[in-house]
Amino acid sequence: MKSRVGIALIVAGLLLLGAGAGRSQSVRPALALGVASGDVTATSAVIWARGAEIANSSLTVEYATDEGFSDLQRAAPVLLSERSDYTAKVFLRDLKPGTRYYYRVRQVSGAEQSAPVTGTFVTAPEAQQNADVTLAWSADLGGQGQCRRPEYFIFNALADAQPDFFLFLGDTAYNDERCPSPPNLPGSDFIANTLEEYRAKQKYQFADRPYQKARAQTSFYVIWDDHEVINDFSGTTVDPQRLAIGRQVLLEYFPIAPNAQDPNRLYRAFRWGKHAEIFILDTRQYRSDNRLPDGPEKTMLGKDQLNWLKESLQKSDATWKFIVSTVTLSIPTACPARCDGWANAEGPTGFERELLEITKFILDNKIRNVVWLSGDMHLADAIQYDPNRDGAVDFYEFVAGPLSALTYFVAPLDNTLNPTRIFGAADRWNFGQLKISAAGRLTLEYRDVTGEVFFRRELR
């Protein structure tokens, strides 16, 4: 009897070992979350992918100026590791300005390699080149339980619109909310608290096929808003560990080029030909407590970023200067107790003093053709501003979103900057698109989940 028990245990052990070996062998190189390009300049780009969880594997990128890869070039492979959750960025340099590139990415492990995943992007035109440029922007993906049902179809419309690049203005994942299943696909029915849970939220988003299609067909510039960390957070008061986790995962999962002097810095600028320069603000990391009364010490941007914005605007000779602010200028939100945006709705909080300082700088230095691009409020809104009340438009603000979340409503505007609403709609998921012609004319469009243009206006 004892011998039979012993034999049974040995057999069971061998079966377990075999099953373990099978699991190990079943892990093959694969890029299940697709690819992405981002932070593109006239001569460089960042390529991103996440591989299967295989130690000592690497990411390889080949790229060319035609789909047949006849002028193929190879970037140096980048090692994948558990430390970065098997994500990696490959930097392409010495590219040609104003040129479409095609790339293919593989994960390599020893003699094995994954099937290639392909993508394309276009480099920026040189700074003084008259060139047509099309950009799109939006925000707010998967909020209030509006997650993958079964897919984020709006990214099909974005891919079909073929912008030169897409500005993703934050709330790339709602780490502090659940996505119940059903009606959503399973995988995000939890609130993220740990590093692994924050990563899991992005993996859930990145597994979406239309999202992968859009990331493969155009380059992304990404900045966070609040839900990458926690709702309405202020970087100077939020739990430092939670802030660090949210920032780490953002940098792991998006093709953001790191700043050489400060690895935590997210604000940056990009030039696109003669007519467009984009200034991407970080409205979260350096801001004061939302609940504090507005005053000389309260800041949205922090001293260094504020000075950078002023200097960059003053130096720019681009026809149009686009300032990316994830929060809106004159739509009150969470007021009056802890206004989360710039406006204060005549209440005690908000960040209007700093906004008025920026506005005064723009007017005093006669900086023309300024357009603010924002998200966060879950509606499409086009607003013109005349803060000095001389009857001339001094700058614009265009709000887009959500990509997939509950819509807001067309709210009354804070009157501090003397706004006039050109258009407002809060009845559909959307993204905005701006077309700058080679002659410098600017056309605004809003598109819905089907790709239909539901508002268009040419601006002078």
C-alpha cells in the first residue's frame, strides 16, 4: 500500500513538473498591446511597445520611408525587464523632416522572435517650412464606467481622420474608478492602489483594438490630468507615493521622451513647421492645494514652468501658438470649495491670479494667434476671449472630449476673461481637429465617434 502511495506521489510530482515546464515553454515573444510612436520632432521619434514577460528579451525596431522597407534602418535593441513591466522605448534619431516613416517592432528572445507589429508616423516639418499640418486632441478615456463595450470605437474614427499627430490631454485611465463587468469587458473592475494595479489599468486600455489601430497610425503627445493619480489631485499635497506611482506608470506606458535634466518633468514644447508650435503644460505636478484661496502664493504651474511658458511664447515665431492645458480656463469645476480649473466662478478658490498674469504677458508682448487646447470637462466647447474688452479677439480656447466617459453639460462661463462661446455641445463623445494650411489658415473641426464632423469653423 505504501509503495502504491509513493508511486502515485512521484507520478503526481512528475506531472506537476511537466505542467510547469509547459507553462514556461508557452511564453513566447509577443507584442499583445500593440505599438506607439510619440514626442516626434523634425528629426527624432520615440517608439514604444510592451513585450511578453520573458527575462533577457529585447525590443527591436526597423524603420524606413516606404512600406516596402527598401531603405531599411535598424535601431539598437533595447532590453526588456520586469523593472519597467516589460515596456521599452526605442529612440529614432537623424530622421528627415516632414517625412512619413514606417516601422516594425519585434520582441526577441534568443533564437525566437515575435511576429512584427507595424506602425507609421510623420516627422515635423522644419521650423520655417510652409506646410499643411493637421492635429487632433481629446481626453477622458473610460470614465464613470464607460469603458470597453466591447471597444473604444472612437479610435477608429481618429485613425481614419489621419491627423499628423494626436494630443492626449490626460485621464488616459481612471485609476480611481471601477469599470464594472458587465457591461464592460472584464479586467478593470477595481480601484488602483498599488503599482501593479496602476499598470493593470493601462494594460486594460492598451488591449483595445481600435486604440491600438490609432496608436499605430499616428504619433501621440501625452500629458496627464488627475485620474492618472487620483481625482482632482494637487502634486504638492497628494500622497507622494501615489504621485510617484502614477507618474512612473505614465512614463512606462506612453512614448514620452524623458527630460535630460529632470526625469520627472512632463511639460515640453514641439515645433511643427512655420505655422505651429505646441506648448504642453503640466497642470498637476506643481500646483498648490485646490482648496486654498486664490492669492499671490497660489500656483497652477509652479515658478519654473510659468517662466518657461512666458519665455517660450515670447521667443516663438510660429504663426499659431497652441497652449495645452488639461484643465479649462473659464468653465468652473468643483467650485467654490476647491475649484479644480483656472476659473473660480467668483468664489474664493481657483487659479485666476496666475491665469491673469499669463494673459497680461500675452497682451503686453503682443503675442498673437494664441490658442488654448483643453479637456477634462467632457464636452466640446469653442470659446473666444477679449480680456482687455477692446472688441478684438485676443485668444481662443477649444475644449474636446470625452473619448469615452459620461458627458457634462454646457455650463455658464466665468466672465473674468470676457469669454464668448462660439459653440458648445455635451451630447456625444468627440475629439477636436485643427487643420493649418501651408498659408497659415486655421480650421477647427469637432468629430464624433462615427467620424462625422458636427462643427467646423475657419479662424483668421
